[in-house]
Amino acid sequence: MPTSPRTRRRQPRQARARATVDILVTATFQILDRLAAKGRPASEATTTLIAARAGVSIGTLYQYFPDRAALIAAVIDRECDRLLADVDGVLSGNGAAEPDRLIEHLARRLISPGRLPPALHRMLTAEAARPETATRAGATGIALDARLQALATAHGLPPDRAAIAGRTTRLLLQALAHQDVLPAPVASDQACRLVRGILTG
């Protein structure tokens, strides 16, 4: 989903411009990751730092993004796209599998330590609550709820219970990704059991 006009100065049309935007978003992601790991706030990701990390001038940065908030919004946009692509990849890649197997694959993929470090996940979740990003983050949550609801329905839950199960599962997976519920060494197996219990009733 494209970034909204409020958060992007110029939409890249040529390959070189698109590459520049991608480099800037990647540099922002890397700086946020480093700050999160040190327990520092996202506000320390200045446009000067981001431009230097990306290897572009500050003027080039401002051609595409008006400020740090716009860059962080672009990072969140990209991570939302990747999250839904992860989910759809699991579901399409295991389309013939039993719902139990799909649930296990999905739970393991979404809480995988290789997806996002917990500290960065917490930071991006907090940033996603801001007005300029809340709409996109909310839409992604709704889309993920729908996919999880479909899994619960496939397992035989009635529509009202499946809807509740889908949302509950998404919130649980978010907490697991933050490592707020279980520590990393035990999260995967126990998460699968928790998720399976919710989605199967």
C-alpha cells in the first residue's frame, strides 16, 4: 500500500528515484533498530543521521520525505506489507494443509526471532499509534484478523466465535513478538499451543 500524500513529498516514478526512497527507508529501519536495541527513543533518528546512513545529501532526503515522522511512517508501511505477505505466503504455501498445521506454521512464522527484534517491534508498534500511521496500522490489523478468522472458521468455529478468536490471536501474537508473554527459548512451542487453543475453540 503506498504511503499517504501527507507523509511523502514526491512519489518516485523512475527506477533511480524508487531506489533512493528504498535506501532511505532501509537506512531509517537500521537506525531505529540500533536505537531500539540500546533502549533509545525513535526521536533520536534524525534526518541528518538517516541521510548519512543512506549515503545521500539531506537535500535529497527532503525531496522525498518532509521529516523524520514521514520516514518512520514509510518503515511502518513496509513492515505492514511484509507482515501480510508473510501471512499470505504461509496460507498459500500450505493451502492443502489441515487447519492445525496452518495454525502452527503461522504462529511460528509470526513470532520468529528473525522477523523483527522484540525491542524494534515494540518501538514500531508505539510509533504506529501516531495519527500519521494509525490508519495503515489499523487496516493491517483488520486484514490480519480476517485471515485468522478464516482459519478459525475452517476449524469449525461459528462466525461470532471465529471473529473473536481471530482478533484475540492477533493480539496474542503481537505480545509474543514483543516477548511480553513468553521468553524467546520457549515461545515457539507454547505459542503454537496457545494459538491452536484459541483458533480451534
